Amino acid sequence: MQDPSVQIALLVIVAVAATWLAGRLHIPSILLLMAVGLIAGPGFGLIDPDALFGEILTPVVSLAVGIILFEGGLSLRLREIQGQQRVIWLLVSAGVLITWMVGSGAALLFTDLPTGAAFLLGSILVVSGPTVVGPILRSVRPSRSVSSILKWESIFIDGIGAMVAVLTFDVLLVGFEESSPLSVGADVLMFVIVGVLAGGIAAVLTILPLRRHWVPEQLLSLFGIAAALAAFTVSNAFIHESGLIATTVLGLILANHRPIRTEQILRFSEIVRVLLIGVLFIILSARLTTDDLALLGFGTVGLIAALVLVARPLAVAVATWRSDLASAERWLLAGVAPRGIVAASIASVFALELESRGYAGAEKLVPLTFAVIMATVILYGLGTGPLARRLGLAESNQQGILIVGAGAVEQSIARALHDSGISVVMATTNRTDEYRARMDGLQTFYGNVLDEDIDLELELSGIGRLLALTPNDEVNTLACQRFTDVFGGAETYQLPTAALPPGIETSGAHLGGRTLFGDDFDYETLRHEFESGFELRRTQLSESFGADDLIEQEGGVRPAFVVRNERLSVVTADTAERAVSGLRGGDTLIWLAPSEP
């Protein structure tokens, strides 16, 4: 398998497959990607990234990380951190310094790295990264304040951590005695100024054509990526690795400039990010050799313990001192700090340079970094959920439902689910409907779910799916599109569209969620059925009274929902038959039936 085109194609295919499988298994994708890289590289020697990519490997990795941070910046909205700015800035300043010092000290204490290499390793390990934190937050869904702080920290700390690592690397090359505090301070200032200026200028040059609609719609996504690459390249031309700050700043400005729309750019960037992360982790893991892995010892455990048990809690304690965060929120912040792709890429780049210069200890930087990445992803990826639930900051079961609409039909469905032990939140812009639902004991939210910042106002902890039940088919479709990124396409549902007169095409419901109940049960049909005396009935099945008995007794049933072991299954138009045939004792069936006389 020496053909480069075949190797690259297989890299992409395996990266996508591993990412998909990790999602199905509900484990961090980085674990599978690193495992695949180790098997393909040092395990069986199936791929040699250095031979495959040659001299372009390092610049390609740097550009890919820049695009990843650009996508992260696009997801940042200033409204998210109202009241928490001080905590975030302290985490990416004082927190970085604390982590650097603790990590460097632990490297000196537990490994045999020389002083310079130990400080370089400590600087590399200060970064966290949205590539790992983002999936953890989407899976756990902790309180809004904790989510916002962790997301902002993970994106900004990559650029700042890269700056610390680059400066440490430069000092290491010229010698500590030749680097005065004044010169280092000047380098820090120039690093930040160049990165911010490059990102800001790129943002201005990007916003102008977007506001004046000079860019065709089909080129918006590529235009955004090109702007990020330009900002990264120009900034790096002045100061190495300052492009990471430039792309982050560019994304941040674009995301918060209201007159322009960045949804298409963000969506395409997300696709590119997932692909880049998958390919990069396999490549960088495959670069390890068996000799590299043999360099790891018990000292690695001490280094990891120092970062997890000392550096992170101490950094959070300093950053949250005298803040309004609850004690549980501080503990959760102290329990999330996984390392990601930026640490892996920086370590790989610097190790190559130092090894070429014959620097002692350079060969240990990459295996130690990957060991920390693997350990922290396992610890935080698998432990954040239980910790958040133990602290009362996340639900143990994301079975709740967000219902769009609060009319009579919506309230009937919400009441049946609520009485079955399912958490329900009803969102509506009709004040009368909202009041009636609230008086009936149902949890409500008054607001438009299509608003851009709705996720900053609507608490979604414990909510795992969306039911769009309004009489407006277009609103239902748009609501499903809006929340597909939150709940996934498999957990967004809407009523079938109303039948239209012959010759008139149906609305774009195929662009929305999965069809509820059946193709013939649109809103008007449901409303008519409820007004005619139908109701949603709950039946607890048992070994002695199963689904067949219920069907025989009632002459047929129209299933709507199934509750099994406190987990909810929504019946759709294409799963109705399987839902009934799969029922067993202990299940609760919620079905549409005529009310009893």
C-alpha cells in the first residue's frame, strides 16, 4: 500500500469511521483516533506520515490547527460570558502561568528531562482545546455558566498556550542567560499585537464584502476559510505561531458582527474541523515509534497526577476567587481540562526542530505529550458526566423534551408525557397559551425558539429531544433545523405537514425533523380528534397483559410514545409498526384513543 493517493483516501475514511463509531459508543473520538494511529503506525507500520507528507507535514498541521481555532472563534458570542469575563481572563492568564509552573516542576521532578526541555513541556501542556472540551459539553450539558467558561477558555487558551510554548522554545534555543525579562516581555507583547492586528484587519476585509453582498452565496463558506488562512499566513510571517491568535480573533469578530450572517461559514467550518481533527490525530499518533513509547515510565504517572490534581484545581481556585460561581460549579471547572490537538501538534513540531539540533531530551517531548493527552481525555471524557451529575449540575438522563408550541394539542401531549415521568418544557410566543400551560403545572418558556441567542436564555439541561407541534408547518421545520446541532437529527421531530390542494407543492418539511405519529396526523387532524373526544392514554404493560392483549381489547392502537426503564422512545411515521411489535412487559405505551363514555 505505497500509493500515496490510496493512503490519503484510507486516512480520511478511517478518520470518519472512527469518529462515527466513537459517537455511537458515546466515548471521546480522540481515544479511538489515537488508538487507530498507534495501531497503524508503531503497531503494524501501515503508515509512515513523514514519508507520506515529507516536508509539508509541519506546515499542513499548523494550517489545520489555525482553521480549527477559526471555527472555535466563530462559535463564541459575547453574550455568553456576561458576568464571567473576569473568571475567563484569569483562567487564560494566571491559570496558564500556574499550569506552566506546576507542569514544568512535575516534569523536572518525575522525569529525567533537562531543565529547558521540562519548561518547554510544561508550556506545551497548558493548552486545553475545543476539540475535546466541545464534545464533553455537548454530551454532559452542565449549567450554562460552566459551559460558557469552559468553551471560551478552551478556545482562547490554545492561542495563548501556543504563544507561551513558542517563547519558551525561542528562549531554549538562545539560552536562558541570553534572554532578559525585558526581551521576553517585548516578545510577548509583539506576539499578541501581531496576532490581534492580523485577525482584526482580516475581519474588516472580510466583513466589507459580506455586508455589501459581493460574495455569491455558494462561495460564502470557502470565502470564510480563505480569510482564516490569509490571516494565519500573514500573522505567522511576522511572528511564528501568532496565526493561532489571528484566526481566533477573526472568528470571534465575525461571530459577533450582527449585520452579517455566518451560519453557512460556521457549518462548513464544523465539517472541516471534524475531518481535520480525525486525520491529524491519526497522523500524529502514527508518527510515534515503539522506541518513543518505551521512553515512558512511572514518572509519566506523576506528571499526569500533578496536572490533574494540583495544577487545574489551583488555577481554578485563583480564577474563581471572589466570583459569584457556586461551589459546585467551581468543582466542576476544576474537573475539566483535557489536552487536545494543539498540544499534539506543537509538541511534534518543536520535537522535530530540537532533535535536528541534537538537543537532549527532545525525543521524549512527543510521547510524554501524547501520554498526557490520552490520560486526560480518558479521565475527563469519562469522568465529567458523573462528576457533573454528582454535583447537581447536569441530569443523569437526557430524556426531557422541548415542545415548541403550547396550544390545546401541545398541552395534551405534554401532560401525557409529564404524567409518565418525562421532563417537559413548552416554548411559545403566545402569552395566553403559556399562562394556561403554567397554570396546569407544566414548565414553560416564553420566547421565540428561532432567535439566534435562544440557547443563552433557554435552560436545556436534561433535555434530549425536540417536538415541533405548532400549527405552522414552516415554524416546525425551522425549529427542527435550529436544534439539529443541539439534539441531533435523530432526536428532532415535527408533525406532518397539512395536506394542500392539488397542484400546490408541499412545504419543505423534508428539510426539518422526523415525522411524528403518522403521515395523516397533521395539526388540524390532531386538533379535530381531541375535540371529538380522543385523548392520549397511558397503559402500563405487564407479562400478563401485553401489547397483543391491548390491541385485541381496544381493536387496535395508535402509538405515540413508549417509556421503557425511564427512557423515552418517540414513535414516528416509519417506526410505528416496530414500536408496537417490540413492546414488552414493564413498558408504558402512550397512545391515541377515544375517551371512555
